[in-house]
Amino acid sequence: MSHSTTIQTAFTQQLPSHLEGRTVVIFGGTSGIGLAAAIQAKAAGASVTVIGSNAERAEQAATEHRLAGWRAADVTNGDAVYAALADIPHVDHLVLLAGTFVAGKVLDAEIAYLRRAFEERIWASLHAIRALGNRLSKDGSIVFISGCLADRPNAHGTAVIAAASAAMEALARGLALELAPIRVNTLSPGPIDTPIFSKALGKGRDAYVSAWEQVLPVHRIGTAAEAGAATVFLMTNTFMNGATLNIDGGARLV
């Protein structure tokens, strides 16, 4: 059994019961943190629908893990987001983790490309919330995703995605007041071993991981299961509101 699977099993065995009979929709739920959160939420008794950009991958994830349903949608297309949510009668917890790693220096990269950092996060989230409207439970929650770049941007073409990440945290705080009593929180992961992490780094992945292992206080990068458990925590802890939960192994400290 792999280290990641062992952690996934351990978290699953300790899940709270607050999700029993609840409906959870996870954008970006077909891999990585989103899929880990979906698996754990289902284990806690929730009916989970995952939404991803690729229909085949979404169907495979839902089938393999016996989830309640799946949808495919380009989150940068408002009409697609509305269509994906149109036939879901009620949602207790909306989790918005979709987004690619948009990296490019502002003097070099195409503006249309850099704009995706906000399209995939801010505007996609607003489309999803508006699409659900009164179908989103008043005693439920919304979970956004940001990232440790919001606290510690660097000089390697991450200025725009760092800004988008910080914007998600500010949006959550504002919506926690505007949408009350619906709770709105943000998950801020650091270096987590996910497919998007590996894709973004390409051939440099191993060297990057080795460097993080040297500087992080925990001497390793995080797992999707750990970040998934943090996502479930934000759904189930009914006194968490307008908060940013850092799960980064101390990355923002070094």
C-alpha cells in the first residue's frame, strides 16, 4: 500500500458524521485534491457529484469511486457552468477547486492567457453561485481554493496567479457576510503532490520536490488526501467562516 493510500485510508476512518445525507458538488473533483475530498465526503455519508473539464475523466472518477454523479464543464464558460448545475435540485456544500497553474511573466505572456487565472477562479465561482441561487442550502457552505502564493509570491511568472489566489481569499470574506448564513471559506494549499503539480513542473518536478523537502519544516510535500481532509473540515466545521485554512507544511514561513 502506497504512502498516499495509507493516509487516504487513515483520514477516511476519522471522518466526521456531519455529511450524512448531504449533497456535495465539487468543481475540479476528478483528480488531485478535489477527488480526494470527494472520496472522503462520500465515506462520511454525502452524495457527491464531481465536475471536471474532461467528460471521460469525470465519468471514470465517478464510476470508479461510486460517486452520485458527474458533469463536464469548462469553468471559464458561464453557460457551461449553468448547464452543469441545472438539474441538481439542492446543494448543501459547493466546493470550487477548479483551475490550472497559470504562470507567465507580465511583460512576456499573452494577456488572454494570464486572464485565465481570474476566469477560472473568481468568475467561475460567481457563475456557480449564481447558477445555484436558492438551491444552495442556507446551513451549508462554499469552499474556494487559493494557494500559498497569495502569501509568498515569487519572481518566476506567478504574479497574476498569486493575485488571483489572494482575490479568492478576499472574495470569501466578503461573501461570508453577503451570503450569510451560508459559510464561505478558502483552502490555501502549498506544495501538494497532485497531477496539476506534476504537469506544471514537467521534467523539473523531482528537483523541485527535493528542494521543498530541504526547506519545508516537515521535510516533505503534502498529499492530496491531506488537502482533501482539510476541504472536508471546512465543509463540516460549522464555526469556520470567512477563514483561510493554510495546508502548506509551513511553506509560507520559509
